[in-house]
Amino acid sequence: FIERLQRLDQTRAEVPDSDDHLVTAKYFRDSVIPSMQELRASGDELEVLVDTRLWPMPKYRDLLHLN
């Protein structure tokens, strides 16, 4: 989890400094969003493993009213 979070932080820090919005959008599409998806996968795994009383945010089950 920590490695994926650090990778996302690094990817976000490397966003091109460009006035061309298409260049920036492609970078987000190709680099930032995949890093976010990897991190989300870790969060989804943790959500299943951590007891509800210790999880600080609503779980997907709660958001979808599946309790």
C-alpha cells in the first residue's frame, strides 16, 4: 500500500508543466489514473481485512446500502 501511495505521489509530482492541456490530460490518462487504480486496489483489499470498527471511512457496502 505504502509503495503504491508513494508511486502515485511521485507520478503526480511529475505532471508536465505545459500550457498544452492535451499533453497534461494524456499524462493523467496514461500515468496518474493507472497509479490511482493500483492504489485503489490496495484500499479495496484492506477494506475487506480491517474490522469495520477500525476502518475510518464508510465501506462500499455502507455506501451501497448492502448491510
